[in-house]
Amino acid sequence: MGIPRFDSPDEEIKKWLNHIALICLSEDFQALKRELEKIYHQSQMEDAQLMAFKDALYAFLAQKEDEMLPLTGIN
């Protein structure tokens, strides 16, 4: 899918928004976000909720991008 550019067609941006919305509504995402919030609160991190959300979303997007990369045969 790749990261959309600012000059991407509307349809590509809509696909990305749909993809992100589905991630954010998933139970796996919510569980990771809650776990990160707990860790970040215990660490007294500033803006723990926001950082947990951003880190969880980044993890899910990176995982999806890794799944889309072609196999290289490197182990």
C-alpha cells in the first residue's frame, strides 16, 4: 500500500483512512494500546495516552508493511 503522499489521489487516501480505522477498532490494537498506556503511566511518561496510541498504530502499520514486502530468501 505504501505511505500516501500529499498529492495522492483521493481514492488512495480513502483506502488509507479505511485501513487505519479498521486497525484502530480492532481488539488487538486496543489491547496493545491499553498495555502501552499502563507501561507509560507507570513510567510517568508525559502524554502517555497519546504516545501509546501513536506507538500502537505505528506498530500495526509497520507490521502490515512488513507483510507486504516480497520474500527475499534471507533468513
